[in-house]
Amino acid sequence: MQKFNYSTLEQRTHNTTNFQSFSLRVKPLLGKIYEDRQTVDRLVGQIFSIIQEHFHDFATENLDKWSQDDVVMITYGDSICAQDEKPLVTLKRFSRYLQETITGIHILPFCPYSSDDGFAVIDYLQVDSQLGDWEDVEAIAQKFDLMADLVLNHVSSECIWFKQFQQGIKPGCDYFIEAEPQVALSAVVRPRSTPLLVKVNTAHGKKNVWATFGPDQIDLNYANPDVLLEVIKIILFYVQKGTKYIRLDAVGYLWKCLGTPCIHLPQTHALIKLFREITQMLNPDVALITETNVPNRENLSYFGNRDEAHLIYNFSLPPLILNALLQGKSDHLKTWMMSMPPAPMGCAYFNFTASHDGIGLRPTEGLLSEDEYETMLRMMEQFGGKISMRQKSDGTESPYEINISLFDALKGTAQGEDEWQIERFLCSQTIMMALEGIPAFYIHSFLATPNDYAGVAKTGRNRSINRHKWSYEELEPKLNDPNSTQTIVMSEMSRRIQIRRRQPAFHPNATQYTLHPMNSSLFAFWRQSIHRDQSIFCISNLSDRTQELHLSDINLICIDPWHDLLSGQIIEDIGDRFILQPYQCAWITNQEFNS
């Protein structure tokens, strides 16, 4: 008589239970993306088969993904290059300067690419050999929390899928969107001024394909479920490689529907919810971050009902801080801060003042006055910046972003250049790192990198002005010189960040409340730790003149001893005046945590 295998039965029962649970979480989301029920049923099974062997043992939501200790650096894999060394190895070597300062590194697209400094991906599963290999990426991921880009709206025109499209070969022949120029496309929101449709040669003649970002970046067709399956496989691969944060690049444009703006559509939001469910099952510690450089209200929608992005970029922050420091007043920063809801549980803001892209202008819509907006554009051009344009639905163009090194953007005020560049720049970074959310610093902020005009001349692209590639042999002496701008800026930024990392009131989800001192040159807000045992009053002088803060304006409690975390100044009398030098910041607290 054949012996019954109980372990096989147990495994089948376990798989059935897993599938039922999986289906309950995933099927409703797929139903919001695809109307055909048979397609949805098929997809549930296909996705399950892709990820079932990789389910995490504890797939419950992790609400402790981050703390005040988390600080991210944004960099290209080759922002620093050394002779006879792979750039990713050089990056890891450079990171020793910041090993007590940062906890995570966002390596901007490191896959083989054909244009846009990595954002036209040829092969998602390979590392660009000019940078290094997966071993080099994983070496960085072992020391720091790794953020990787998933450029999921489009691929390079040199990607194998698009080559298949041109040859009429499966699967790629069905992965892209064809449209005719005479079709009404005027409602489509554009981030660029290039034509939306690109004419390409195929085995079946010339065809027009959808290209939101340019002729070398061809949009994927998510209406084809097989495209979704390909992207899920890539997500699984990145998680297996140790990625902690997955940045969903240009995610707002994923779903296309003629007659609509083709941005922020319901199917796009459903896709993000699906990706969140899947990453939750694979590794509850992984966080999704959406890159949606749009007006603030639209950006906030990507939290969903705390079921979409774990993190969203605070895109309004860079232009608002820049404007505040140009004008020397806090009005618009305060208005914006008061309008910002606390991030939902399990979600957080991702704060930054500079990145590989320019300073986005769409997030300022409805926030800045016309006069201040024009002044900001004029001063940025005066300080050596470029203005990039986008095409509007009526065919006209409008400013889309400012391309400039943030360090040079802050070399002066609306009155022109002055001697306060370093102090003003440090003020911008200190404001950002104190806000609710996780702070992220562009590598060129740490290095006080100026405008790279040679880079613009070489590439012909405005964005190259802020994508300088340092020679390690040139940079290292500057970092070892205590009087260099690079050492002064990096040392002081690091000192402030290290103080920040120890304070529970700077937890990404700790309470934040806007304060209203009578002096408009001061920007002030209050942070309180989740357990309410620490308060920090964050005060910044936005002007080039000494300013006074009447401490009575911020209601310090008389039973607590208070002092400034940044300067060490002890406050003897809470009814006294606190003097702030030009661009000085203060973190006035009732309790300091040193570990």
C-alpha cells in the first residue's frame, strides 16, 4: 500500500491558503486596471507564480521603516571618478567621509542607457559596465540603505523590447503605444516641449509611437498586461539585490487614455497600490517613493488612502526655500507649511532642496506671487542658471524648471550677489533637515559644487549644469583642506545632520506645527517627539541682517531648561530676546539626546 505524503499535502494546503490571501489583496486592484475579468483572473495566477517562492515570512506592514536616524544622499554612480577605478568603487570609497552622516544612498539610474543620463534604460537587469557591476552595487547596499530607480514609464529606443517592436517580433511588438498625429492629443499634459509622437521605422512601415519625455524614451503600454508582468519581475529582482527604497520615476504618466490629460489617471493610482501590495509581500521593509514633479495638491494624492506610495517627494520645498532666501521673508513658506497635512501612518515626506534635475516650477503654482516668480527666474539667470521650458496644451511654452547648482543659486538675494553664500546655503539645508519627513541631500550640496558650464557645453543639455563629475584626484585635496569651501560646507552640514539624527523630535512622523513670530524674516516651526518627551523650536533667519526673536512669541514652558542644539547657547530667561545672525538657524530644545 502506498504511503501518504503528509508534507506534500501540507505544502499544497499552505500554497492554497497563500493564493487565496494573495488573490483577496491583488484581484480588486487588477480589476481597477483591466476591465476584462478573464484577463484579471489570468493575471492573479501569473503574478502569484512569479513571486510565491519569495514571500516574506512576516508580510504584515512594518510601520517602523524609518526614524530620525535616516538620512539619504542622492548621487550618480559616476559623480566622482578616479583613474583606473570603477566609479561605483570610488563612490564607496568617498562615502567614508560621510559614514557618520548618512544612512542611505540613492544611486541614480545605474543600468545601461542611451540618453538622459540613465533615464533611457536599455536593460533593467544589468549594471552599466562603465560604472561597475552588481557586486559593486551590493557592496554599497551592505553599508547603506540603497535606493534604486525603476524607470517604468518608458524605455530606451535601444531596449530589446523596442527593437522587437520595430521588427514585429513578440513580446516587444505589443509593448508600445501607437497613435496617429491627427488624433486629438491637445489635452495631454507634457513635461517637455518635444513632440509627443515619434515616427519610427518598423518591419510594417513607419509608425508613430508615444514618447512623453523625448524621442529616445518610448512609453510602455500598460494596457497590455504582459508589460505589467515584466515590471513586477524587475521589482522582484531589485528587492533581491538588497534595494530598500524603489523610486518610481515619472510614475504619474503610466496610463494613457485618449481625450484625457494622461497623468494621474485612476489606473495609474491602482498600479501603484498593486506595486505596494507586492513589495509588502516580498519584504515589508522596502518602501516605494513616487516621483511626481507636479503642483502640491496633485503630488499629495500619491499617498492615496495610505495604500499607495510610502514616500512622496516634497517638490514644493526647493523653489519655496529658494524664494524665501532670495526675498528674505517667510510668508510663502508659512502658507505652504500650514497647508501640508501630516503624512498618513506608514507614510512620510521625502524632503530635498536639490537633485539631479532642476528646481521644478510647476509645484509653485498657486503658491508664489507673479512678481516673486519673475524675480526668481531673473535672479537665477543672473546667477548663471538656465530656464527649461515645457509645452502647454495650447501649444505655447512655459518655464518648467530652473537648471542651476543650488550652491550658486544662493550666491545672493533679489538685490544681487553678496558675501553670505555659504551661510545662506547652510540655512537652506538646515531648514530642510528639520522638517517633517526624511531628509535627502544631493551629493553636490555636500560638495558645494558650482555651476558646470563645461558640462552644458559638452552635452547641450541644461540639466548638465548641476550634474558635475568630480575627479577624485582633484576633490580629495579640497576635502583635506580645512579652509576649502568643500570642507567648510561638508563639515558643517555633517555636524548638523549628526545632531539631528539623535533627536526623536525629528522623527519623520513627529508632530510639526507652524509658528508665527512677528518678524517675517524669521521662519519658525515646532517639532515634538512621538512620545512627547522632546520639543524643538526650529528658528531660521532668512535675511542678510541680524534679527531678534522675542522668545515669548514661541511660548517656551518655564519649568523646562532650554538651549540651542546648534550653537550650545543656554536660554536663561524665556521672556528674553534671542539674537540670530544673518542666516543663522537655531534648534531650541528642552532636552538633548546624545545617543
